Amino acid sequence: MSLKNKLLRQFPFLTKLNGFKNLKKTLTSIKRIKQVLIYKKMDFDTISLTKENFDIFKKSFLKFVWSQPEDADLPLLFFETKIKPISNKIDIKSLSEFDPLLICVVKNDIDRVKMILKHYRNIGIKGFVFVDNMSTDGTSEYLTKQNDVDLFICETSYTTKNREAWINRVIGHYGFDRWYLCVDSDELFIYENYDKIIISEFIKTLKKRRVLSFLLDMYSKEYLFMNDVKSDEIIKKYCYFDTGTYCHRSNYKMEIISGGPRQRVFFENNNNTFMLTKYPLFYFEKGDIQCCSHYQFPYKENFGFECKTALLHYKFLKSDLDKYLERAKIGNYANGSFEYKKYAELYSNGQKISLYNSESAKFENYESLNKIKWK
């Protein structure tokens, strides 16, 4: 770790100096946040915030902008976003202090939605919160029929920043001092003995309020985008993972896990590295911000490399290809959708690619993770 990162970890107040790197943007954002003065101006036909939570987020975002000025537009998206409630089925009072609410943003992914509902119900999730971003494949209609799902609709075009704004609004709606599990529709969270103990019992054993995890890309032996599988076949078909391509390093914000099969196959000689770190399970307190899909702010709770959980990541279904081509065209994902542009390039060239190789291992259970060799 560099001297700079060591100092910023030891003295986190120094991260505020980042705001001076682009002082004009920082001050402009702060001014606009402070102008959000009148609580009643919020659109309460959409997902609501209490006056107290509204004020807490304002103060938190003012601190956030100084530390992370490159994301200075996130607070404004938070206050301006409109998320319409569609169905309200969760009985919040019935949840214990150790029962996390699961949050997931989804679009046109009904097969994976069925997959994740089955998995997370099996590990004891009692309340699901979905934000549907204009699905047309029946995802929204399916979710409204589920008795343990609260559904919201957002008709704003997807960007990675918009996604974080939506998630923070959801958290602001359900409140602070609560456990949340924030996952994508292609991610299955696992922990030791997840097939034997429910997640609330796992949470009782935790010593930290943010759980470090990493994306474990799952794949089949066949070429990518060739398997037309349904929800109950995904886990069985996509059962292989890399064992020796993962690296760990640190900076002042978080632990960083990178590598994996996508790095190995698509970007071996490229400076772009896949960020596999996530903190999907977290206890959200006053002052916290879900600042991106990989970590939370303030950073102090993101330290300590004890990675005993994983997110099984199912990314290359046949039905994904059209979505990835669209993402490449629009450029609305991380780094201008650089990853999806690579897939589009290979597809247009007619290349057939498999992620499977001689060092791939089959996932049988949690103990399979012991096969991973960290660099």
C-alpha cells in the first residue's frame, strides 16, 4: 500500500482534501445540495422519506462530496429521482433486528429473478425490495404477485450513478440502523454453512457491520451466450469458476479484489481490471452512503481482508447478449460500458469464446472456495 493510502486510512478526515482537486465542481454541488431546503418540495407521489431521514442524507452527502468529488452528481440524483411504489407486501414489524432487507435493481430478467428469490428465501430472507427499471418481459408483473416483495418502478434511464441514487432512496425509505443485503439479479450471496443456517443467524456472528465479499464469475464449459437455460437450470449449468486468477491489494477506500475469468480472457493485456470487491451485506447507520456498487462511505468500515463470503455471479446466459449489445451502444455502464463494448466487438467478429480452462474448478458447496489461490 502506498504512503498516501496509509495516511488516508489512518487519518480519514484528510480525504476531504480531495474536494480541492476539482474545487469548482465540489462547491457547485455543495451549493445545490444546500438549496434543497424545503422538504415539501420532494415529490411524495414517489418513494417517501421522513423529514428526519431527509435531513440526515443532506448532511451525509455534504461530507461525501468533499471526499469523493468525482461523484458529486450522486446527491442531486438522489434528491431528484422519482421511484413510484407499486406494491407493498413486507411487514417490517415482523422482521427481527438481524433480518436484512434485500434490495435489487432489475430490468428484463425474469429468469434470474426467479432464481434469486428461490436462493434467498432458502437462506432466510423475509423481505425483498425490487426497483424495476422499465421491464417489458413480465418481471414487474411477476414481482407484484409475490407476498414478500415490495416493488417500485423507476422510469428514468439507467446509469450507474442513477442506480446508486435509487438504492439510497430505498434505504432512506426503510430507515437507518438496519441490515441490508444489496445484490444484482445475477448474484447469489453465500457464506459458510449457508445451506444449514439462515442469514439472520450468520449476521449474529459478525464482528463488523460491513461484510467483504467478492464476485465469483460462474460459467459453463460451452461457448459464451450459447446456453438457452431457464431459472431452475442456471446454477446447475453454470457451475465452474477460476481458482488462481485473483489478486488482492488495498487503498484508502477499501480492500480491492481483482482478476477472474473476464480479466483472464478479455483484458489480459489491458490496464482495465475487473473490480470484484463488494460489501453486499451491511448495517446502514446515520451518516452512511451507498456510493457505488462496490463499497460504502465513510470508508473506515471497509478495511480488513477477511473474505469469507462470495457472490456467485451468473453473467453469460444466451438471453444476455442483446442486453449487452445495447449497453455497449448506449455506454451507460461503468467506464462508458468498456466491458460490454469488448463483448460487442468479439461478437461482431464472429468469435466463439469459452471461459473454461484447465484451472477451472466445479462449485459443489461453500468448501469449494478453498480451492482459490490468492495472489
